Amino acid sequence: GAGVSQSPSNKVTEKGKDVELRCDPISGHTALYWYRQRLGQGLEFLIYFQGNSAPDKSGLPSDRFSAERTGESVSTLTIQRTQQEDSAVYLCASSLAGSRYEQYFGPGTRLTVT
Amino acid sequence: TQLLEQSPQFLSIQEGENLTVYCNSSSVFSSLQWYRQEPGEGPVLLVTVVTGGEVKKLKRLTFQFGDARKDSSLHITAAQPGDTGLYLCAGVRGNTPLVFGKGTRLSVIA
């Protein structure tokens, strides 16, 4: 079956521009997560969607970052007025309800802000 | 403050050697997951340990959860170049998002 897909796989943008990253989770997975991974680092939690509950936005680093999810399907992560420090791989994962379940990760979007 | 500390941060060994990497915390977790991430890909789950003191084996990999459910270790026997990657531990606490460590980057040289 299809896994988690993300697009684009690579994005190069100029400082100050807005970007949108897309995540298609595994069908039937009610939980969806966004993480940021800087070069050579571990995963930094950004935001968590669980069904129809209000998302957990506690990991978003600034108000330039936002994310939406349509029902239990596609999610988009938007970064406004990008800065060079936003350069990283942005990973999306989905799982059955709750963090105790295995998370299935997409391949990530590599964002480079010049 | 990093909730889950992983050590060592980097490890480079020769094929055939044994190694242990650690995941430590002052917090208690209901379970702990280990993932491996290869370059250009997302992490993939290796194992979940749930019970304090639990030991799970996956071929040449042995995972142990500490009795107090605050720490875990991963031991690899006779490492192979295919074991190269970033090993991440992640702690589960209720329904809050997973807490990831920064990972141990392992390089196995043939």
C-alpha cells in the first residue's frame, strides 16, 4: 500500500518568500505530525493533528509557521517570510490514533532558503 | 533542556565490532520507540519497548528498557555496513506527541 508522501521533495526559495509543504498521510491514519530536522540533528516536533481535536501547536517556533489539515487527509505546512534558519528537512508522519502507535514517516521536503 | 539524551552522538566502528548506544531521561515514559533513519529518508520504526526491564531482539540488535522506564539501550552485535544510519529513540507519555532524542549517528566501515 501507499506510504506517506510529501511534496515537493526539494524546495529552494529566497529569503522573505512564503512556502507551502504538502503531506499525504496513509489512509485511515487519524494522527499526523510535522517535524523539522536540521542538518545532522534529531527531530524537532512542530505540530500534531489528531482527528477532529484541536491541533497541538506547541512546537511551532514562531508565528511565521502554520499548518492545516483537511479532515483526516492532506496537510499543508506553511512558512511565511522564510528566513535562512528555516533551512532544514521537514518530515511528516502519520499513525493510528495516539502517539503510542508506530509513526510512518514520509521522505521529507528539503527546504533551502537562500 | 533535552528530555531524552542519546549517547554517543557519533560512533564510527569497523565491521564485525559490537556496540551499544544509550537513551537516557529523568522522566518516566509509558513506552519507548527506536527508529533508524538512512540518508534522504524518513525514520523507520525498529522496535517499541513497553515494560520496565523488557528486552527485545531483532536479529543482531538487542533493545532493553530500563526497570524504571527512564532509559533504554540498543546493542548491535557484529555490526555490518548496512547498520549505518541515525538511530533515534522516542519516548511516549500518554497522548502527548512523541519526544525524540537527537540521535546517534553510526558509521560501520567495511
